Amino acid sequence: MVQPPLALRRRPDALLLDFGGVVFQTRKHPDGRAAAARHLHGVLARAGHDVDVELLRGSLDAGFAALKDWKNAAGRRRAPAELDHRTIWVDFLASDLDERVREVLAGDAAGLLAALAPLISEHEVRPGVRALLAAARDIGVRVGMVSNAHSGRFHRELVRAAGLQDHFGVQVYSDEVGIRKPHPEMIRLAARALGTTPEHCWYVGDTQDRDVVAGRRAGAGAVVLTRHHHTDTPPYPVRERADAVLDTPEGLVAPLRASRAGVGTSSAVSASVSPAAERDPRRLPGGLLLDQGGVIASSTPTPDVLYAFAASVAERFARSGYATTADAVVSLVRTGHERYRAWKAGHPVTGPIPEITQREFWRDMVGRELPDHARALLLAESAQLTLEYARSKSHAVMRPGVREVLEFCADRAVPVAIVSNTVCGRAAREELDRFGIAHLVGAHVYSDELGRRKPDPATVHAAVTALGVAPADCWFVGDKPWRDTAVALAAGVAGAVIVRGGSATDDEIDAALAGPSDQRPTHVIDEMDDLLGLWADDPLPLTPSGT
């Protein structure tokens, strides 16, 4: 019987697996790029842009070719950063398209990457993976995912749909943590989140230039390759070598079960109009910008659902070796939210106004006092945690009159964009879809995706660019004068409308009407369909500037 390499004889604390080529195998759909181009054509049409499908297909082909070259080049860097979702569209997939088209696509960058992935490729679990995961569970070896990805959310959904989610204590995807292999921190982060170190992990990948190099730089206890598309054909010579090269993950089952516990294994830690308005905005706008919370939707807290979320986080902690309770998680999240409020209050309201990243919120706000490996788990899982938290903390219902306003705009070719401060644009999009109005919105600007938050005028500028209209041809509807009216006026929007019944009290709104001009709305309405009365005398939209 052939003995496994020495590095595979000592039992690891954790087994770290790549996604593509290890857990899943992929095949390109013959018509995948064409299907992706048709999907983009529909997205752009909702924003009022009729772009030829073949033009979109050509841009995708060029962009993916350039992305492949960029990835190969990044593999030579010592500590490569991952591209953010907006950059992938603006600088690669849509870089030769019209600015307005680029901004629409960039406005839903992450969602579009997730939507295109299954159109372009099919995925199935590789032979032996389930047996390997079962072996790890049987002998008490924790499991993590470490993968370069432009859509970690799509990868997570595939893992869930395949019934593999409960096997993984942590999933680390490059687009969610901001770095990519061969950056050794990818492997170090996963190891920390599982309560160990790379020296006590086996890392399994499928490429020499990214996976073997990352494993060696991180100091993994063993580095294994399972053959896939490019295993034997790296883009350039690679000096480092794997400890073993297997045809499928099935070949690792026996060595893992036969491995022996070694010494030095780390232990897991445990409608009134402002009389003083300085301008008279034209009635029906060339574009309509809407805040989401308080304008499109009103929300009611759901403490029971939030508690269930906290319980699921506690279970996730337990799988990674950190014991806590749902009550403790609820307390952590509440404290983190208070710190986030203080963080926002500490930034000036002029000049560039940054939005906190999801990674910073969970690691630095929620997990500030936790052990390092628990904070590492929060960092690695931050994108998924943010989505689940947004879904659980409250239940939103659509405000009266919203659908009527959106359909009125659609009938008159007035494009609509959302401009909203949020730490989870993905959840906000889900809300629009649940309301059945997503098809009536042409562009989205969410602060977590743009990296800037209202009242920074960059938020409005991104929206009007996406719609192809000038700020002076737009109206903006918000619910907070100190933020929404301020950003609208600072950006040069013609109509700055405040709707009652949102975050601001009636007293605060009335004070704004008599207050400083930079926060004074041009109109105040009681419900959204009051807009239709303001527009009743002007049946045709203004001619957009700059088109």
C-alpha cells in the first residue's frame, strides 16, 4: 500500500477547500454569453436604454478576456486585492459602453454578477466531495471554504442548494473580504475563523499559480491539488509544488481518515409648499429620485425574527469553535448598531461622506470585544450576516401611493432611481421585488455599494448619471430634511420633496420649512400619490439635459 506524503499523515485541525475545481466542477454553457447579453438588454431597457444585444455580447467577451488577463497578472502579486463589483462593470465588462449604460450596470453590480453566473456556467458537486465532508465530520475536523469569486453570494447559494452548508464552519470569498489568492491572508482568515492556524490545516485547491502559492505563503500544513480545467497548465511557470496531486477529491478521503492526531494542535477559543422656496421647479420631472426607507416602505420591528437570526449566528459560532448564546448575539448586534450610529455622527456632513463597509460593521462594531478568531468569522461571513440581519430586524410594507406614482412615471417615460443609505443594498432590492415594483425602477444607488452616503452629493450624481438626466431636471423625494433635502439641494436637484410619515417627525419637518435654506424642502406631502396632484398641470416630461 502506497503511503501518503508525510504532510498528509498528521491529522489537521481544519480542512480548507477551494470552491471551483474542488467542491464544484464547472462547465460553460454554449450559449451562456449570449444569454447574459440578453439579460443585460432587459435590465437596461427598464432604465430607458435600448442597447443592441450584439454590442453587449461583444463588450462581455472583451471584458471577460481582460478579466482573465487581470486574474493571471494578480496571481504574480504578493498580496493582491480583489476587484470590487462596480469596478468589474465600469472597467471591464462595460468599459466601452455609454456612460449612462455603465452607471446602470454598476448600480446593480453585485446582483448582476450573481444573475449572470448561472447563465454562463453550470455547476455540480465533484465526485468524492460528500464522502470527504462526511469523513471530516466523523473525525472532528472542521471545514472551511476559501475561494476567489466575483459573486460569493452565488457561491453561497450553490452550497446551500447542494445541501452542503452545514458542513462548513466558514466560507471565505474574495469579493466579500476584499483580497484574493494567492494573498495568504485568505487562508489565514479561514484558519483563524475556525480557531486554528494555517500550520494545522490542509488546503486543497486546483491551480498552481493561485492555490499552491497561497498555501505555501500562508504556511499551510499540507497543500493538495485536485485536477480540473487548468491544474496542469498554469499561465506561467510556478516554482512551488503541491504535496499531492489527485484526480478528484475522492482521493483525499482515505488519507484524511488514516491521518493521526499530531502534537501542537491549537485549541479552539472557546402637501404644503415652502413659502420661502427660492426656485419654482418645473412640474413633471425628467427623472425621479426616491429614498427607499420611509418613502417607498415603512417598517415595523420583528424581535422574534431577529432573535431567530441571533440563534443562527450562535450556531455558526459554535461550528467554528466559539461558544455563545442567542441572547449574547442580540446584545452584540445592538451594541454594534449604537457604535455605527456614533461612527456616522463623527463624520462631517460636507465633503466626501463615507459609508461603513459590511466587514467593518461586523468585525469592528459588533465584534470589537470578541476573541480574534470570532472576529475573523464575523469578517469572513460579513456579507451573508448583513443580508440575514437586514431581513430579520424588521418587516417592511409598501407605502400607499407608491405603485401609482411609479406606474405614472413608467407610462410617461420618466425614469426612476433609488438613492438610499443602507448597509445592505441586496436586501433593499429584495424588498422592491417583494412589493412587485422592481421592474419600475431603472437604477439603484445604495450607500454600501457606492461607498458614499447621503448627504454626499456623489449619491445623487451617480443616480442622475445612470438615468441620463441632469439634476436640474429631477425631483428627489425623501423623508429626512437634514439628509434628503440637503443632498438634493447640494446636488442641484430642482424639486426637493419631503413625505410625512417616515423617520422625521411632523415638528422636524415643519421646522425645516422655516429653517436654513440648505435643508428647506420645496414641497411637503402627506402620501406619495400627492405627487400626482403636483404634476397634474403638466402631462409631458421635461426634456432631459445632456441627452
